[in-house]
Amino acid sequence: MDSRPRNGLFSTLKPACVDLIQATVNFGSKRADAKAVVRSLDVLLEILNRDAQSLDSTLGDYVFYPLSHVFRQSQLLPERAVELALNCLDILLSNCWNQNVSGGLAEQLTILLTFIAGGRPAQVGSIGISEELKVAAFRCLTSLFKSMVNPKTKGWPTDTANLPTLGHAVTVILDAIVDGGSLELQLDALAALEAFRLCVEKETLAGVLPGVVSSLTKCLRLSTSTRRSYKVLERGLRILSAILKSVLADSQTGLAFRGVQATSQLKGDEPQLNDSFLKASAPQIKLALASVVKLRSHEKSVVRHALLHLCLVVLEDCRQSLSPAAGVMVETLIVLSADNSLEGQLTLRRLASVDYNTVDLIQSSMHKWMVALPRLMQSNDDGARRSVIKQLSTSFCLLSELGVQSKILENTMAAALRDSVSSGLQARSKQLLVQQTDELFGTAVDQLPLMTSSTVCMSFQPLLLSHKSQEGTLQDLELFLQQLGRSGSSLIIVRELLDHIRNASGDDFLASFWLSLKLLKNASEENLLLEDLVYAGSSAANVRTQLTEELYSLALGIFSGPADDNQMDWRLHGLALEALALEAQQLGRGFRMELVDALYPLVNLIGSSNEGLRSHAFTALNITARSCGYVGVSNLLVDNVDYLVNAVSLKLNTLDVSPQAPKVLLMMVKLTGPPLLPFLDDLVGSIFAALDNFHGYPRLVALLFSVLEGIVGEGSKSIAVALRSGTEVTIGKSSAQAPTISQLCAMLGGLKRRVFKPPISAEVPASEEFPRRPWRHSDGEGTLTDAEAGGPLAQPEDTEGAPPTTNKVYQMVKKIARFGQHYLTHESPVFRRQLLNLLTTACDALCSNENEFLPLINDIWPVTIKRLYDSEHFVVVAAAETICQICRCAGDFMSSRIHSEWRDIKLLYWNTHHKLQRGARQSGIGTFTPSNQVRNALIGLLAVVVEHVRIDDDMFDDILDMLSDVLERRRDIQDVLSLVNADAVWLVTRTFYGGAARNPPRVDGFAFEPVTGCGSS
């Protein structure tokens, strides 16, 4: 300590150093305990931390002297004292000897720190050393190795005598990296290893390379038992990259590859950087790297980025020395690039552009992934499936950018994609096959109005791989197919797939068809290569057109089969619809010529009982209409109605019992509405002919009646312009008024004149009040001519001024209503109710022309009124509603008919009423029981009759008697009856319920006083 340290800091350090020496000496002589040593070290460490920037080598030597006493007794002192001494030594190494540490001191410190961190050689792995003490020792080692980077002192590790010391130090460091119990210990050990790499020469580092690589591989290997922190993984990857670059970089091993033996300053049998060393090391390092690259799926981006740097070192710096590991590194780069790593993509592109071997490695990786993809598609690991698809996509994009094409690779890709999609299809036949309804020819008609009124859909829903667990796989696969479709190879792959389709079946057919469809959709003209494909001498656009037409022809073949066949997967028809839409988009207005073949099956599938197929058909119809230049689906159907009508008529007239023709017709009516009806006049006759021929097939009859009901429903909307008719139908009554004296005199005078009226002349005047001849033929067809009737008849309807379309629709609806009456006696009550609903709708549409409507009512009344006494309650309710509508529309024309049926109607009502009373007394009866529904329907019928039909007083009294128990709670019924005789209604309510009536009668000049006590008599 002869040098002159700075007086201020020296004066501060001197007492602390003296105290430390005294405490250490006293501890050795058993005159003091270790607490004094710890207190002295605390004071010294505090001073060093405070004035670390002012320290120099002289002060370092001065302070190290008392510390050396501590290190000599490190086995006896507590770990806290040794830890504080190491912290002080770390400050000295970092601030005092960072440039000029001597070789002897470095060797001694290395041995000391190694023994402290790992124990003496006989005690390696002992558990007596704490984590904190090891951390302090490794930090001192790191500072020591950094201080030896100085070129003046860097030569000491090459001495043969120092090799055991360095080997022991590296071993302790590597053990701490692999088996360190804490994150801090592992990170400090890695820092020590990095400092060691910087302070030794290449030959020394080569000697420990196998052990270093092996230990780092253990640290970086993914394991379920030991989970490493991402900080340790990232630091380990970067150290491994640096060590490989330092030892095995091509710039370092160039002499060996030129056949000249590399010389070394190491003596003895240390490894030389020659060919044998490289050939022995490369395969082992390849195995290690194959284990390390599994970190490419790590969730932390810093780890993936460090692995990317390792790949770059192997592929760029160690291209020749580690050539066996190039395939693994290229594959890892592709995986990292698939995760949207721009740096990885640029690196791959740069390597592939300068080294064709990299292109071969990319193709080799693609082939391996394509072979593995079908197997992965059968597994439940969605992450593995998506990773492989992304890697294939990245590789293919890279090869496409480089202009690399391979016929073998394209054929392999076609087969791999087909097998992969086929493997991914789930065998759920009960869910995928068409689910038929209870009806043999179920059409899901109730859902059609909702579908037709929804927004126009122009995109198809996924058909294949649509399970929730496959959503991610489907998205990545479609993205890959989009990229594949933009390349020239896509059409070659489609050609391979179409050739395979001809001999395929089942899932293979589905997979090939779906892939061809996806690739052709993405292979639009603007996305295809500008240059012509070397494919039959045709351009890319022409090849795409030919392949699309071929796919469309396959679709037409699929349409020829039954869509509701239990043995056929409905997804085939769905894919055929997509192929049809693709062809329509390709041809545009030119596809109108194809509608003669395509429109009928397209409309037929809209009536499918499968919801997915029905939705697909709607989308295809919308796309077809848009592509052909039509405003909407309705315009498309109306403009091509001749194709559809001819096809439907042909099937009906040839006694075809399949459900296609009626379903197509029903879809046409639902989709198009009133504009289509004028073209269906001839088909109505064909439908009734089919009903006559196949009346024994109830389900077919139901479908045909659904068509008729749809026509009548849409026809009622189209009759907007009322035809000119004769006398208006009286559909209501006004409230009755009490006659005055003058009115009674006028009435009596009229009766007197009628008594003396001369007899009626034999010649009937032209304007007779009641017709003396029948209006129509007995079969209900047409009006009698003068020759047939023996005299002039009322002229036919005057349709002048009415639109021709309206007249045509009117006659068609009337024809359906007249012919439908013959099926009201059908054995099925469901059909009877369906026909009654049809008549109800028809009456509302036909009542605008009295001259046509009243003869129709005359024809259908006998069979309609019989349904009021049907055995099924819901038929009775429907019949009551139909009769109500007839009475509303025909008015007083129904007076005599109601009067003739009055006895039976009254008997039906009282029977129902008594049945309800018996049920209520026995067990109680609900509101929605059949008997209650029938009674409510009859009450409504009686109210309509009173409101719209002229009845005599006896019938009115009967109605009052029947409805007396509902007048109190049904104010609407009371108001209707009051239109005929308000006094009688008042009296009945007063008598039946007692108390004051709600509306006492009023007569001009009179006022009735409330009467009490009558209710009890």
C-alpha cells in the first residue's frame, strides 16, 4: 500500500478495513463471534457502493487485503459474511481491475469463486450453499471474465495449466444454468457464460463446445416437468447463437475447408478446428438444434425472435460448417414467418434468392407437411392443423414469388389437400343427411315467407368443416386456397382434382368438388398470371373458363338426383348450387341461355326440407339473378316463366308423382307473387287432373292443395281493380228506428194498393225482379245461351274497363274455388280444413264482382254448410269462419240459405252448449277445449249472420235466446244485435241478468223509467 491513494476516500476506507482485519483475526482466535465480521463487511460495502466511481487499482489492492482474510476463512464464516465479501469483490472487479487484472490474481479468483459457487471438487452438488451466495459468486465471475477481455491479459487461459481451472468453472456455470433453483441464479449463470465466451480464444471455446451445447440444449428443451422463464430461454438462445458463430462460423473455419490444418496455441491433444472436428460436431449440433427449435411455438415474441436469430446464424454464418442442420433451420424460419414475422419472411426470401439449396429445403419441408396434413386433420389438435396450413401457405407464397414451380409438388399438393379435407369431414350422417318432415313430401312452407322477406344474401354459408371446433382450421385453409388460387398452379391442381372426381365417391367426391370450387373462385382473371399457362396451349382465362364449365356440368348431373334422398349427402347439392352460381358469375348475361336447364332444379331446392340446403338455394338464386342482369328474383322467374311452366306441366301431365313439380310451382308462387299468376291458368287444370288421378295419395294431395292455396292467397292480393258489377252487395245493417204515424199510414196505403194490383202479364218484362230460369248449367260451367234457355238471359259479366291481367287472375281463383268444393268430402280432416281456408281467402278476393261471385256461392254452399256438422272440431271451426266470410261478402243473398239451415244450426249450437255445461259440472272445462272452440266459432257465426244477412223475427228471437248468456260480457255481440232490435236486446239483458239495463230504449217523445223486480219473476 505504498502508492498514494486519494486522501479523502482512503481516510474513509482505512478505519473500515482495519476493523474488518481485526474482526477476522479475533474470529480466527476465538476471541469474537462472526457478527463483528458481518458488521465490518456491511460498513465496508456501504462505503464501496457510495464511492464506487472514485475507486482505482491502488485502492482496490488496499481493500482486497482485508477481504482475502475473509476468503481464507470462508469455510468457517457464515454465508452472510462470505456473500458480503463477494459483493465487495464484485465492486472491485468492476471498478478497480476492469482493465489491468493480473493473470495470477485472475486464476486465484477463478478457483475461489468456482469453489464458492459449486463447492470443492469432492462436494460438487452439495446442498449446503444458498442461492444468494451462488448468485454473488456468479456475479463476481462475470465481472472477472469481463475484466480479462483486455488484450493484455487475454492470453492466460491458453496456458495448459489453467485448463482444469477453466473447465471446472464452465462446468459449475453450466450446472447452475440447467439446475439452478431460481430465475436470478440462472440468469447470472448465463451472464457468466456469455462473459466467458468473450474472454477466451476460439480454440479454448471449441474445447468446451460440446458440453456448452449439451447443457444449453437441456436448458432450452421444452419440458412439462420443468418450465423455464422466457427470459432464460431468450438469453440462452442468444448465447447459443453467439457461441456457434464464434466457433463454427465459415469465416472461422475457412482454412479447414481449404484442406489446410488449423493451428492452435493449445498444447497436448486439445481439439483442433479441422475437418474431423467439424464432421464430428455438425451431426451432434444438428440433434441439439432439432430439440431447441421446438421453441418456435412459444407464446412470447422475444423467444421466437431469439430463435429467429439462431436460424440466421446457422444459415448465414455457418452455412457450410452446419449444413446438416440447414433443413431444420429453414423449416423453423418458415414456421416463424407463418406467424406474421416480417423479418423471417425477408430472410427466407433473401436466402432463397441467393442459394438454390434453400429452395430445395423449402420444397422438402412443404412435401413433409403435405404428407402429415391428412393425419393431423383427423386429430383433435386444432392448433397443429392450423400451424401446418399456415406453414404450407407461407412456403407456397415464397416459391410463387420466386417463380418456382414443380409438377411433382403440384400433384402432391392436390392429393394432400383432397385427402386432408376428406379426413376432416365428420361422419355425422344423421345430421348431414336431409332431415325429412313427417310428411313424405315436406316443404317447410311455413318458413318460406320469412325466407323470402329477409335481406338478400349474396354469400354462401360454409358447408364443409363447419363444426365449431374446425372454424379456425377452415379460416386458415380458405386463406391458403385464396393464395393458391392466385397462382398459375391453381388451374393445374383443379385439373387433377376434376380428373379424380370422375371416379370418386363419398367424402372424396365432396372434398375434390369443394377444393375445385374454392380454387376456381379465387382464380379470377385479374388474379391469374398475365402470361399464358403452358397448358394445352391456352391462356389462363380460357383454361379457367373450361374448368368452370366442366364443374358446372358435374353440378347439373347432381341436380338430376333427388335432393331429399336419404342416401345422398345434401352437401353435394349445396356445392352444386355454388358451382351454378360461379358459372352464372362467369357468363353474366350469357347465362340466361342456361336457365332452361338450371332454373328448374334451382327453384326446386328452395323447397327442400333441409334448412341449410334451402338457404344455399336462396343465395344461389340471388347471385344468378344479379349475374344475369335482373333486378331481383321475381323478375328472373317472371321473365323465364315459360321454362318453369313447361317443365311443371310436363311432369304433371305425365302422371309424375314425385314432389318436385308441385314444390317448384309453390316456390314460384311464393317467390314471385301476383306477377306470375296470369301464366298459371293452364297449370290449375293440370293440378286438378293430378288430384283426380292421385286422390289416394294424401301427402301428394296435401302438397297440391298447398300450391292451390298459395295461388289463391297471392291472387287475392293482385285483384286490386274491382270489376264493374251490378247491384252492390249489402253487407251491413243500420240501427232500427221506431216508425212514426205518417210512416205507418204510408205503409198501410201501400198494402192497400197491392191488394188491388192487376195480374202479372204472361210476357215477362226485361227488368224482372226475380229470374224465372236457371242461371247456369247443372254442372256449373258457363251461362246458358238464349237457345238453351228458351229466352234471353242476363248478359255475361261486363269486364270492359278492367285490366286483362286482373280478369284472368279472377277467373283462375274462381275456378280453383269451384273445383275445390269437390274435395271438401275428403277423408282427411286436415285437407278439409285446408280447403275451407282456401275458400275463405277466395271469397274475399271474388266478392268484388257480384255477377260472378253469387253464382259461385250458389254452387259451393251445399257442400260447405255440411262441414259445419263435421266430426272434427277444427273442421267445424274452419267451416264457421268460411260461412262467416261468405255472409260478409254475399249479404242478403244468404238469407234463404241460412233460413233453410237454421234448424240444424240451432240444434248444433244447443248440443254444444249443453255439452259444455255437463263438462263444467263434472270436472270443469278449459277455454281451449274443442267444445269451447266450436261454441265460440258458432257465436261468431251468429253475430255475422245478424250483422250482414236479412233474417226474420223468429230467427232473431232464437239468436237472442242462444246468445243471452254472453251478452253481458261480449259488448260487441250486444252492439250487433242492437242494430236489428235494440229494445229486445235491452229486455233480454234486463231479464237474464237483472238490475238496470245498460241502454234503456228510447223513442221520440217517450222516456222509459227503469223497471225493478222483473229479473226475479
